[in-house]
Amino acid sequence: MIEEDFTPLHHKIESKPWNEIRAHDSWSVFKIMAELVDGYENLAKIGPCVAVFGSARTKPGDRCYHMAEELAYLLAKKGFGIITGGGPGAMEAANKGAHISGGKSVGLNINLPFEQKANEYIDPDKLLQFDYFFTRKVMFMRYSQGYVVLPGGFGTMDELFEAITLIQTHKLIQFPIVLISKDYWGGLLNWIKEKMLAEGKVAEKDMEIFQLVDSIEEAVQIIDDYYRTYSLKPNF
């Protein structure tokens, strides 16, 4: 019989003196600064982009993979740069669509313990590597002119609700946030209405921050209409 090891994880990790932890935290500030400076300098040259989010577990051949690819292709043809998390799945598909269209294909890849590899469809001069999720988020927020959110997991929801919260609290100027697939997101949004909204945890106007559609054509139209309404120009 194999014996299970139920030793708490924090007991397995080699303990460090508090002073050593504090010293490491202090030095990490310089790494954080470097990521922010590198991100600002590189993305400012690229210009406004539309961020496309979705699951890294989406496989080539899946419906969502094709949706991400076609979505990015159509947006890039309208002059919008495409920015993703740089990894596989829906991110790869979006970068592929932008690449095929001849548009700008940007990837903000995160260094993870299991070594997420940046996909091959990112423009070589538009691939940025990050150690910290929060510095990477800053880049998405600052240089994205719209969010399109395909079916995804915790990471996708994290990015979605971060943007909604910052717009809700007026820490970020409002830009279009579009969720694709009523079948996937409908249950979540119904819960938000039936619980959060009904109990006064959010306001009615907060529900206007994002839109739910069922096709990539609708998503592209919303982004394009936003630019036309405010006389903004994409990356032509």
C-alpha cells in the first residue's frame, strides 16, 4: 500500500528568515520597475490594440479556436493591433489571425513554473516577457482599446473582472468589453443579475460596462462602432 504524504505544503518549503524575505522583496522592486519600463517603451510604439482573451487549453480545431482566429483577422483588417497573453490556445489563435491578416500581433507572455511557451504567431519585435501578473495586467489595461473575451477559465475571468472593476471605479477610461458566447457566459451573467444586482451589490449602470454577443461579427461591429462614434482611429 502506498502511503500518502499529508505534510502541509508550507512545511515542505524551506523556511527563510524574515530579514531575508524582506531583502528579497526590496530587490524585486527593481525587477518590477524594469518590466513596467520595458512594457511602456515597447507598447507605446505599437499603438492601440484590442485584447483578446480566452483559454490556453483551447485546442486547434475547436470552435473557440476558429472564433479567436477569425475575430483577430477581422479586427486586424480594420487596422486594430491584436494583443494577447502570448501563450497557446485561444491566445495562439488570435495571434495567428492577426499574423495572417498582416496586422500587428502582440504577445505579453508570462513566465510560469510549467514554462508557458510563447506562440509562434507573435511578431518577433512585439513579444514581451513578464514574471509578474500584475505588471502584465498594467500593460493590457493601458494599451488595449477594447477587450474581447472568449470562453475561458480563471485567468480569463480574472482579466475580465479586473477591467470591469477599474471602469466601474473610474480608474480606467471606459472602453468596449465584449463577451462572446451566450451559452458559455449566460449563466454567469444571470447569476450576477439575480444575486449581485438584485441584492444591491452592483448598480444597474454597471451592467452596461460589458456586452454579451453570440458571434464574432457582432463583437467586431461593437469595437468598430466605438471608434467611429468617438472619432478614434485604429492603427492604419
